[in-house]
Amino acid sequence: MDIRKEYLEFFKSKGHEVVSSMPLVPDDPTLMFTNAGMVQFKDIFTGAVPKPSNPTATSCQLCVRAGGKHNDLENVGYTARHHTLFEMLGNFSFGDYFKKEAIAYAWEFVTVNLALPTDKLWVTIHNDDDEAYELWKEHIDASRIKRFGDKDNFWSMGDTGPCGPCSEIFYDQGEEHFSSSEDYLGGDGDRFLEIWNLVFMQYEQTKNADGTITRTELPKPSIDTGMGLERVIAIKEGVFNNFDSSNFQPIIKKLEELAKKKADKETIGSFRVIADHLRANSFMLSQGILFGNEGRPYVNRRIMRRAVRHGYLLGFRKPFMAKLYDTLCDIMGSHYIELVEQKEYVKEQLTLEEERFFKTIESGMTLFNEELANTKDKFSGEVAFKLYDEKGFPLDLTQDMLRDRNLDVDVEKFDELMAEQKAKAKASWKGSGDTASEGDFKAILEKYGVNEFVGYKNITIKSKIIALLDENFKEVSTLEKGTKGWVMLDKTPFYATSGGQMGDIGALEDNEHIAIIEATEKFHGINLSKVKVEKSNICVGEEVNAIVANRGEVAKHHSATHLLQSALKMVLGDTVSQAGSLNDASRLRFDFTYPKAMTTEQIDEVEDLVNSMIARGLEGNIEELPIEEAKEKGAIAMFGEKYGDVVRVVSFGDVSVEFCGGTHVKNALDIGSFYITKESGVSAGVRRIEAVCGLAAINYTKAIINEMAQVKAEVKNSDVITGIKKLKEQIKELKKELDDAQNSIQTPISEETINDTKIVVDIIENGDLKKLVDDYKNGNEKVAILLIQAKGDKVMLVAGSKNTNIKAGDWIKAIAPIVGGGGGGRPDFAQAGGKDVSKVKEAKEAALNFVKENL
């Protein structure tokens, strides 16, 4: 039974729209990963976006709980039901049906579609939810409905927003199988397993000035439900641990085969950890989350290294995870096609990361075991840090290794050493960007504060030089002619690199000075421009004309990027989200989440949409709004960006609304033409579009026109396509003439017949041996043929057999060594190579004798 498919089709039959699983990286800066089925509908529930035309939906959502506030990583392998990655089935109502229908749907699916016995089912409700109690009594005996308080049966997004009571369905796995003190309904044991949670969003919660909470009835209450696929599969298959189900057992069996050992009481935890972590690593990689040292990539690395450590315990000393990947695809690939499409890439990344860790794990385990032998109370923080810093062991991996021994790490000492390392790294920093320590600019901040950016309204302004720094960021009073450094203006029109937009370039001028602005960056709030002094020295205190040179073309590309994102969502779907961008005067680059390469038709459609937006002359509008008002307007935020209470919102007509601090055109017409020059993959699950507009688009089309003129000249035809077709026909004719010429000078082949079998053994000077062998086999009922050809210092042998007891493979094996070669093949066809051309005649005689002896 395909429970995933059964669930989605059931709710589709009830009028729900089936919605695809959203990416593991949500468009929500409050979350590290998508951790629940309702995440993609959060803005609908909060009212940040309008309710959809279909007010009901159902989905099977991939979720990760291995980082941030929601982290089950440390429990994986120790419990029957915790996973780093899992699938959550859900059905949702956005102000449409409520408790009565939600309860009826849940009961029908559980008892009819899943056919779970009713005497095994229990229901919990909130203490005060009498309405739910009465509704459940229509389906289940009142004695099997239990009331619980806020801790267990009330849900809210936070101090404010939609909230409401919950109702859960539990499955009793049998008293005879469980005996812990927690194996009661509401306890932490595994006997009573929660399989379905219904959230009744019926209140709007607000926090008052005195800290108290007020709840008011929502005019249109909503439904958010969730059913864990892994645990339901286990129940249906009659096993008490998710890892014993068909969702994981094929991986564990394959791992047993690779490890050459069975999972037993001592090793089962390691087998389960690896099976779980393989899923999380693979899906993250397939969606563009690589391995790294910060954020999500670091979580992916932690999961992988925990898996490798358990592989090490099972005896692995070389990469093994990629060898499990095909089994994972067999289990989940039909529903999550990105696993199959990214197969080779994911395998490669798994192997490379394993290789990195296997280089140090041996010495790391030795260091760990040496310190463990001397540990009585707490494991040394110094050694834990050395394991992290030199051996690549994340702290939580060391903590996990100590867990079975009931030991802790001296985390305070570890954190102290980590802080010292970061301080040393900052102190040795030389370069630019916010990676610099604020201390590097402390004197400037104390003296001058943060300078004012006036570039939204002015691209030319008279400014005062308030500070100069040399190339090593040391403050100086003068920059001499021919030198480079950094200039701080009291009011600057130069936009600093941020949000994907390259910083402005330009010049500083007055009657005496000419200095070129090569780049503009922001350092802890200070806007600095990199300057090259061309004519006479520049000094602190002087007034200069600050002139931006590239603003217009950069603004065109940045505005085109906004239109591009809207067009991509129209063509590929709303799950597309920005994963990075770059805008300068000559091009734009836009990275976005999408699991596969775009088709030519999709690329053309996106390009046409952007050009139609430009042609419509969409007015650009820039506002500063309270962040909540901006969200209500539907503004798209760049994930990972930090926003204040008031945000800058850039709109183009009714097609694009985004949070953005960059510079833009006033009307889409100013962009000119838009051309996509390339679509490519950046990493698994992340695609990239490169495009040009404005002056760059003019140059792009001129280059194509010039290139086309050259092509016309080369093919000698103003109709290029016709000219190319003629050239291809000429090439085809010349190839045929060449083949005919080679065959015409072919040496005649000697033949003889033995017992109704045609025997062909000869030395061929010219011709295609494989083709000749195939021709003889096709033209004769019984034939054994072996041809030899010497070219330069190499010899080639090809043999074939049809309806004879001569096996071509054995024939070749017997003859090839004579010419210093080897080879083999099937009974009907075989080939070999050799390097002794002086022995071809001897080989021919031996081949004839072989036939006569064996025919």
C-alpha cells in the first residue's frame, strides 16, 4: 500500500488541491529548515498574503529537524521514531471547513483507508474543547477520548498570531510489547503512538503591555493537520520501530552486505543512524545544500560526519555512503525525482565529503580514546577543541561519542578556545568587507560615526573628505598621486556592494584633483570607496565633486532581476526562490532554487515575459514601510537578509514587489531589451540564469549580428540555415565517397568451406573489420570468421561465429597472444588488440588450425 499516494488522493477526492513539497530551505528567515507541513502556508494562516482561490490543500512535505530550534539529531539511533529527515502528510483549510469536517476526514482515512482497528485507537483533546469532544463522540466511544492541557493540546506560532486547541489520534501498539513506566497515554513511552495531530486555529492571540495574553475568536477559523508517514508505515507493517519498516530496511540490508556483518544488539544503533543520515544528506545535496562550515551546510556536514563515525565503528575505512544511494532511490526516487536526476552529483559529493573525514578520523579516534582513558568526570575541553580544529570532529559528534559512557565535555573550556581562535583570525585579517573586525575601524567610528549615503537621490554631489585610509586600512592624512587607498566622504553618492548589487564606481574631481573610484564597500556601517589618485595628492578636509559613473546601467540590471524573479515564478511555480544574485553594469546573474534544468521553451517564455513587462512600461515605485505592512503587500524577502522595523520596498506595476535596498530605474521601459545568455546549474537544486539588458543588450545583439554576417560569408549564402544544410550534405557525400574508396581497395578475402560451414581467416589491409564480420554473419547461415589487420605498430583481431561450435571468444583468446595481445568476448563476437606486427602471418596460420581442430 502506497500510503503517501493514498493520502493525497483521498484528500484530492474531498476537493483539496495537491501541493508539492516545498524546498528544505524555506523562504522564512526565522527557520533554518522546513520543519513542518504548514511552513509553506504560514503566510496564508497569518494573513500576510491573500487566501488562495482553492481554500483547501493537501501535501506530503519533506521536513528536516537537525538544526536551529527544532533539532532531533541527538535522538536519532536511540529512539524508535526520531529522524533528521521525515515526511509529513497534511491537509489544510484556509477559512473553509473546520472541526466537524477535519475530524470526520481524519477518522475516515484512519479507519477505512488505513483500516486500523478502532479498538486500538484513542483520541486526545484540549481540556476546554467541548465542541471537539461532542464531534469525536460521533466516531469513537467517549471512554476513549482523553482531555489534556495547554502543554499537550494547544498550539500557537508564538506570542502573537493564530492559535488554537489540538486534537490527536493515538495508536495503541499493545500492552504486551511495552513495559516502561512511561507507556501510558500521554507518556513518553512508545506504546501509545501519536499518528495524527489536528490543529484547530480558532483564535487570534495578542500579548498585552503587562505581559498577559488575550485571545479573540477568528472570523474564519482554519485547519492544520499532520500525519507522520514513517510511523504510519511502521504501524501498517506491524513493526514497533520505524527503522524496521520498508522505508529503512532495504538500506540497512545493503549496509549489512557492504559491512559484511549483521545488525545485532551491539551494532543496530549504528546501522539506524547511517540509514537515517543517508536520507538527510542526500535530500539536502539534491536541493543545493552542500557541505560547509556555517549555517545549513555545516548542519549537513555534522550529519555526514556522524554517519561516517558510525560507519567507522562498523569497520569501514573508505567511503561507503554513495554505495547506499541507489537503494535510497529505489525507495523514494519515484516520488522525489530530484534524487534520480541528481544521482551522479550527489554520489560524488557524498564520496568527497567522506574522503575528507576519513583522512583524519583514524588519528582523531586515537586522540579521543587516549583522553577517554584518562577521563573521570568531564572530557577535556582542550582535547574536544583539538578534535574539532585539527581532526574535523564537530563538538556534538564528540558529545555523541561520550553519550553511551554517561560523560560530558567541558563545554566552557571548548567555547573559550573557540572564542580565542576567532579573535586571532580577526586580528590577522587583511582585506575588505564585513568580515573585518569592528575594532579595525573603532577609531574611525569613534571620530566620525557612520557617514551618510545620499545616492538614492543624487549621483553627483559636493562632498568633504573626512577620512583617508591606505591599502592596509591604516588612517592617513594624505594619499599621494599614483597611490591607492580608501576614502570616507561625509555625504557619499556611491552605493556600497550589497544585496547582489555591485558597488558604484566613478570619480572625485575639483580644479586640481582627479581620483578614480574603483569600488565601494561597506565596513561595519561605514561606506568607503576604493580610490586611485590620478592627479596630485588628496587630503583629509578637502571638498571634492563626487560623481557616480555606472549607476544607470547597474540600475537597469538590478530592476531586470526583479522582473526576472517574477517571470520565473510565473513559469516554474511559486516554489522558486532566490539563492543569490549579482548585478553590475554589464550583466546580471540570478541563482534560484529549482530541481532540474529549464527547457528551451521555458527559457524563451521567461525571456518573453520580462520583455513584455518592459514593453508595458511598468512604473517603478519605492516606499519605506513598516515590515508588517510590507509583508501584507506581498513583498518578497531575500532569505537570510536581516530587516529592521522599517523596510524599503521596490515595486514594478502589479508584477513585482520586493524588499530591496538597491538602486533601480523609474520605469521598466528604461531597461531596454532583455536577453538570457545562459541557463546552467550551480549545484544540486540550484539553477543560474545570466542575462543582459540596456547597453549590454545592444552590444550583445551587435556581436550576434556581426557573427551572423561572418557565418553568412563562410557558408556563402545569405540564408544561413540553407547554407549549413548544403555543407552537411556535402560532408555526408564526401564521407560516403571515402567509405566507398576504402572498400574498393580492400584486399580480397580468402574463403573455404568445411562441412557446410564457411570459414574465413585472412589478413585485411583496409576496411572496417567489425563491419566485415557482421556482413559475413548476416550473409551466411553457418560461418566462422577471424580477420587480422596491422596498422603501424598495432594489430587488431576481430572474430565472429554463427551456428557453429567455434566460440569467437575462445578463438580470440587462443590467437591474440601470438601478436603480443589479449582480449575476448561473447561466443558469437570477440575482438582483441596486439603489438607485434611481425607475427600476423603466424597468427593467421594458427587461426586456421584452430578451426580445423575444433570444428
